[in-house]
Amino acid sequence: MLGAPNTSQARKIMLLGSGELGKEVIIEAQRLGLETIAVDRYDHAPASHAAHRSYTIDMIDGNQLKAIIEKEKPDLIVPEIEAIATSALVELEEEGYSVVPTAKATYLTMDREGIRRLASETLNIPTAKYAFANNISELKDAVQNIGFPCVIKPVMSSSGKGQSICRSIDGIESCWKEAVDGGRGKKTRVIVEEFIAFESEITLLTVRSVNGTIFCPPIGHTQKDGDYIESWQPHFMSAEQLNEAEMIAKKITDSLGGYGIFGVELFLTENGVYFSEVSPRPHDTGMVTMITQDLSEFALHVRAILGYPVTGVKLHSPGASKTLKATEESNDYLIQGIEETLSFENTQIRIFGKPKTTEGRRMAVILHTNETVELALEGVRKAVAPLSITYSS
């Protein structure tokens, strides 16, 4: 047993962040009879299409956040993005509200500094070497200490925004600008990380529920500019690597506490497994579980946060996912080629329904299963080929 459930007899949940992942959480919550409320910083966010009610607020404004929560009085507050006034969530939890998985977990994982210090300095989990900087001068010193190449990121961002690789002294200023421009909130603080020469990068979905901790089969993924492009499940690992990965994931999630699914990102290297990041919520690379598992990451998350037992996960088939991204900004767009994509066997598509496109924004995901991971990846790449986005000026 992991302790008392977050809540008993929950009837109403509020999502803070209502993108494509939140939309699936809303759908799963409604399958279990909950009243659902979607909150985001922009109108017509994907989850608002499925929720009973929706609101648009500035979620890093603590007063606005507290006002909407006090108005609705949800049984569960479910943060789905990083850019939230976490100090307000801590105060609300102290007043008796239930935050998923906990306000502490949301606070620590929103800020890369908090979670990195917890993992490395408190829990002694292997991580890349790191340092922090508040200005160009401090960044230059940090880069010199870490060495080249190194990775520079804002301490708070999402979907890889603001992340870049610095390969020389000449690149420091442009990396600083990219990190500051790509960060969320008012912070200009950045993290500098040692560049890890990894063999592969995985997401280990870790579920904490009333009856213990379980793990989904590991998910491999590729990224570009810090944002995921495609993922596959299962990702092959040796028994030793898997055991090490599960030990790290359990250690970090036990420290964060609460119930729900955690997306634990790890590097597999010739020297062992390294911790990268953790999200106390469904993970974008885990969208592949909508076609591979008996219970998707979203179904597992909702079941766990409600205090219901999660007894295991069954992998029905190897599978892969691939994103469809926009290439320009438009308030009027159309996704074409859906019929051709769905003519491929064992293929599904999820169109997110975002109100506008911006360059690099995820607009849909294509899912495909096959007999092996290699065939699944080959199949999903073929299935995505007919898709295109047309834009109206």
C-alpha cells in the first residue's frame, strides 16, 4: 500500500492544461462517470471540446487560478502542463484541496532545478553533470565548467522549447537567447547539462496506485529540438538495464509521492542508466499506448488518481506513433490525406483539434501496430506520408 488515496468518492475533476494529453484524460474520466472541467491559457483547447465546462485564464497568475478553483471546488485538481502557479496549488492543498499527484510533485517537476537537485543531490540518482545560470556571464562560467558540447535549457519550459546544444564559445549567446525566449513564466534562469552520449533514450511510464507501483513496457523515442517526433513500444533493454531503470523510476516517484502515472525519462548508456527528467502526468511519447496496451497511459492515470486498484498492464502488440506537425502559423487550416492514411491496416489517427497552427506545433498523432517494433516503425512512417496540412491566409 502506498498510503491513503488522494480523495474518496471523487465526482469532479479540473484539468489545468487542456491540450491533446488532457483531452484523453477527460475522456477517460468521463468513462468513469466524473464531471470534468478543462482550464487552459487559450480558447478552444483540445480538452475543452470534450469537457463539461471550460475556462480560459492565465495559469501562472495565482489569483486567477485560485479564483477558478474556489468557484468550481473540484474534488481533484489535475495539472497537465508545467506552466502553472504552483505556489497557489501548494496553498490550496494546505486548505484541503487534492492536487494530483501532490502539490509538491507539481512544484518540483515544473522547475528543472528542483527535480534535478532532488534526483542528484538528495536521492543520489545518476544524472548528467549540471549547473545553473541567471545571466550570460554566469552561463559562460557554467559552460566552461561543464565542457563542450553541452545542453542549455530554460529551467521551465515544455515540449523541448528553448533547448539547444552549445558546441563552442561562439554559440553561448545564441543558446542563452533561445533558452530565455523558449522558457515559460518570468524566469531567465537556465540549466547547463553535460551532453550524455547515450545509446538510446526511453520513457518508463510508472504508475503509483493504491495497490503499489507498476511499470509499463519501456517506450523508445526520437526527438528533434527537444520535442518528440516518434515513439515505439516496447523498447528493447537488457534485464540489467530494465532493473536499473525501474529502480531509478521507483526511487524518484516514491519521493514525489501521490497517485497517478509518471513519465520518467532515462538515458541508456554504456556506463549504465541515467535519469533525465520526470513528468507527474501522462507523457507525450506515451500516446503510443493508446494502440499498444489494454489500458492506455490516460486510463491508468485516471484509475490511479481516483484511488482505484491498478493490477497490471498488458501489451497487446508492438506499436509506434508519429506526430504530424505544422510548418507555419494560421488560424484556418485543414488536415488532408486522412482517407489514405486510414487505408493502412492496424492504423489509427488522433487529430487534436487545436484552434490554430504555429510552426512546429503538434496537430495530430498517427498510431500503428505490427508484429515487431521495426515493422511498426516502418508502417507508421508509411501511414503518415499521405498527410499534409493546408493553410489559408
